[in-house]
Amino acid sequence: MLQVEVITHSAEETMAKSESLGRILQGGEIILLEGDLGAGKTTFTKGLAKGLEITRNVNSPTFTIIKEYEGRLPLYHMDVYRLAESEEDLGFDDYFEGEGVSVVEWANLIQDFLPEERLEIYIYHQGDDQRKIELTPIGERYESICKELME
């Protein structure tokens, strides 16, 4: 299985890398973000949004669960941390099967609702500003995205 590892040394560098990813997305992608609190999941999503030509400020949807943004493609930013004890289906399929890009923070908490093919991204602290970002594509489409990102 293909796995891509990227080291960034600042929030700006993390955003630049995720912006590059946003530029190559074509719609319908599912991106899962995992990492400790403060690891940079929302920072990553901000860069991704910039690559999708979204001009609105992107922030964590912790209390609203899902925030939608319009750009070149719609971005559905989900923070499902508060759903850890819930069995409720919030209509995730509508987002996952739509034409936008779905970004799910804390996706491990809704495993039963996740599509089989997706891009899993783990962000790890490696010091004050340094981050290790591991991209694990599941499915040919996501492998192609990772290969294009690394070109």
C-alpha cells in the first residue's frame, strides 16, 4: 500500500502543502484527518480550502459538526468529535456521495459511516512548529492523487 510522508516546519508550510492538494482535487473526494488536539487538522483544512478557491475564513466546526464552504468545489468540513457517543446518522452519505470535497476530523469515531475508498491523513507533532503528515490512499483514485501531489 502506498504511503506518502511529508515533514513541514511551520503552519504556513502545512497550509501550502494542503493548498497543493486542494488544487488537484476534482470533487467527490473524502479526506479523513486524524491527529491530537492542536496537531494542525484545521490548519491543513484552511490550506485545502485555499486550493479549492474558497475565500471565506475556515475554522473548526466543533460545535456545528458540519460547515459548508463554496469555491471551485464545495467543501464540507466535518468535526465529528462530539459524536463519539452517538449512533445518529447525520446524512453523511449525502456529503460523501456529493460533488464536493468532504474533510472529516476525528473520522475514527464514525467508522461505520465511512466510504471504503478515501484518503486518510495523520498529522503528528514533531516539535514546536514541525509536523509529520502521513497520507494513506485507499483506492486507485486516491493513489493517483497522492502520486500527483508528490510530482
